[in-house]
Amino acid sequence: MREFLLGFIKIHLLHHAAREKIYGKEFHAELNRHGYSMSFGTIYPVFHRLEKNGYLRSEKIKVKGKIRKYYTITEKGRRVLKHTRQKTEELFDELNE
């Protein structure tokens, strides 16, 4: 199950990073809101891999005396998100025939 959910989580993460800067704790709460139960030990490596592969970029911002790492989508990430949206729509239509 985890393997399949990670694909959805990556797409979800890119979607939110395209809308605004996001950080791990905030995104963890967003996943919980949608019923995903993922540990930080699972989520943070996803952020790091997406950044390493050029889909996200990060910047460190000081918030209330603490350094928080915010992520935004890159142009490469936008292309992948657009492509996965098309494929998701196709799959959704097929699953609901």
C-alpha cells in the first residue's frame, strides 16, 4: 500500500508547492487532513528526493526564531505536474467507467 500512496503523495506535494511555499510539518498536516498517515521519516525523504531530482527547490527562512526549510516547485516540477494531471484524469475516467 505504501508504495502506491507515495506516488499520490508526490503529486500532492508538487500541487501544493506550485500554489505556495510549503514546509514539512505543514504538509504533514495536509496529508493527515486527507487521511494519509505518514511519518516525518517518510515525508522528509520524499521532499529531499524531489529536490535532488530538480522538481523542487528549497530556501531556509527564519520564522519565530527557528529556521524552517520551505519548498517551491521548479519549472521541471511544473512540467511533471502537468503531465501527471493528464494521466490522473485519464485513469480517473477509466476507473469510473
